[in-house]
Amino acid sequence: MPAKPRSAVEHPALAALRKEGHAKVKVAVSDIDGILRGKLLHIDKFLGAARPHPDGGFGFCDVVFGWDAHDQCYDNTQVTGWQHGFPDALARLDLGSARRVPWDGGVPFFLGEFVNPDGSPYPICPRQTLKRVLQRAEKLGFQPMAGMEFEWFNFAETPQSWAAKRGVGPEPITPGMFGYSLLRMGDQRGFFNALMDEMLAFGVPIEGLHTETGPGVYEAAITFSGALEAADRAILFKTGAKEIGKRFGVMPSFMAKWSAQYPGCSGHVHQSLSDGRTNLFYDAKHPRRMSRLFESYLAGQIAVAMELAPLFWPTINSYKRLVDGFWAPVKPTWGLDNRTASFRVIAGSPKATRLETRCPGADVNPYLAMAAVIAAGLHGVEKGLKLSAPPITGTNEGAEHVPRAPRSLIETTKVFRESAVARDWLGDTFVEHYAATREWEWRQWQDGVTDWELKRYFEII
């Protein structure tokens, strides 16, 4: 008997859904800020949406790219906005992202991304923006591999209790400064173990989980994978931690810097390039075990990372993390296994050799942070850049003449908008739209009156 035509073979994820008899499916897409926006679909609606293009996909209001984290609509964007009436955009499901949500009754879950009516990538979709970079990497013969790790604080709060406090005085789940503490792991044992076990069941394997320095702060390293899968895992981790936390009366916060007293929260990105078989960053003959490819990739990040900075410092608060002596790097420097550098080279075995980009904060959109660091590295590869800067030793020793990173979102946004590298790798439409959203964010800050101002000026001035 002749084999079925390939087009008639159903995707295993769909076949499993039919066999298991699910009545509903959860789907989600990333907005500009890296917040998952989603809905439940009836199984029939989902199966229709899961058909291949041109019949597949479903309508999702394009306001997800036209508003900020608090659903306030931008007044300065062109692709979406009031002037267009916020129509539906076409969302296409990635059947390869199939998962079950263990803390939500095992409901099937799929990630989506946006496409134009002709099936081409929607230019301001974060997941498509990363895929644009990865497709160019593939043409160069590389498979970017990556893994993200996050630091974040956890509080004994609910949305209602936090609203009642009007944004002041959150209660950490544990006191004091106690990194790598087995004792503090036991203070919220149920939550801690649920993160490890339920994330694994959700297809987001955690390589390591421990307490960090600060009250109620944890760090999780997500297992290394292909770059798109790594970004998927990272965005799902942030949302999943918040959903799991609710069950234990815990509110996780991935804000970059919630208190001036404590270190900020990072979103480090580990990277290497593969040819599908071997780690191309490793060279056994090099005294540092770094291949020339690795050196050019690193040189690219040193050269242009600051042009892409709003993608890994995306909020007003991101820049409060960039303080000397609080672990966050403040200059575009590199070092050998040096955690005070922006770019930490971890060179040793063929398997472990990689670059850790330590600039991003935990408040990133993982798709955009991943796109930024890989684009910067591959820019160096394409241009054949040489690693001329020496590694720093200690904290910025040897980097006295390296300019410090900007301290405000509006400064980095201006540089980003004018960056030829950003436009080359991410596209003009994306750069214009993203820059407009960051300018909006800056204006909201300018218009706001903070408790700091009230405490400083209300009585005395």
C-alpha cells in the first residue's frame, strides 16, 4: 500500500489531542514587553486554527502590540494604534511548542506568533523577530544554542494585598541575605519544589535552583537548548513561576531593581554556536580554548551591544540595576570567568565553552534579549571583527577608558533608533515601533510623580 502523502499526515500534537479527548486548549503570544497574552479556545476552534497556512491561524487583536504593560494604548505608533481601530492580526500556532500545564489540570498549551495575511512574518512580533535573526544565522551555517537564567524576588503578597499597599512595602517570603541557603529553601519548601518539578513537567527543565543574596530572592538556570526553544522556555518560566506562586501565596517579581538596598535581578543569556554536531566556540589549540569564531562573536557584542541596549534594559527601572558594586556590569567589558564583566567567557571543555552575556535584567522580553545578543555576536562574525580589547581583571580593572553604560531608557532608545546594525538585523519596521514604545514608556515616567519626590520636596521646598 502506498504511503500517505506528507500533507495528509497529522502532526503528532494534534493526533494526541484527538486521542485524549480534550475540550479546550490554552494558547498564548508574547506582547512587546514579554508578557504572555492568551486565551482558552474550544477544541473545534483550536483544530481549525491549527490547520496549515493559508487556512490556519486565528484572529488576535493587534492591540497586544499597541499598548503597554498596563493596557494603556500608545499614541505614537504606526503599525498599530487608534488610527487603525485595533483590528485582528493573524496568529499562527507553533505545534512544536505543545505542552501540558500541570498546575492547570493538564490543559494542552501552545505558543503562537503573528503573520501577515500572505503568511510572511509580522514585523513587530517578538518571536518572529528572534526567528529573523536565527534564519540569518542558519544561512551563515550556524545553529545558535542558548540558555537563560533569572534572579527574582518572591513576596508574601496577592494582587489584592499589593493593590491595598499602593506599591509600598512588599513583604519578602524570607528575611536577610542568605545565598545558596538550604535553610531558606525549606522556608517555602512546597513552592521551591513545585518550581523544580512542575516546570519540568511543563517542558521547561531547570538545571539549577537556589537562593540568592537578598530577602526572598531565588535564581534559576534553565537548561541549554536551541535558541528559539530557550526563549520559549524563558518566557514560559516567568509566567509559570507567577502562576505556581499563587497557589502558595507567593508573588514573584522579575522587576530589575525593587529596592536600592539589594542587588538587582539579572536575566543572563548563555550562548554558543553549533554546526549541528560540535561546539564551534571551542578550540583545543588556543591558549584560552577560544576559537577565532568565538573571538569575532564576542568582539561583535563588545562593539554593538550598547546599540541594542533597550532590548535588554527595556524599562525605566532597568537602569536602576546598573550600580557599581551590586554585581550588574556597568561597562561593555569581557573577562575570563569574571562575573563582574558584561561578557563572561566560560572556556574549557568542548561541551561547556560558551559566552554568558550578563547585561540583561530579569525584566527582559526573552525573545528580544536573545535576538539582540545573537545579532550583535553574528554581526562580529559577518564583519570578521577581531578581539582587540584585553580581558578585565577584578571589577573593571583594565577598563578605565571604557565608557560607562547609559543610565536612562531615553538615552539608549535614541542610540537604538539610529543604529544601522539594529535596522539590518531586526528590520526598520521593528526598530521604529520598538523605539516608539520605549519613548512612550519614558514619557509615562516623566509625567509621573513618585513617592521619592514627595518625600524629598513636599515639606522642605
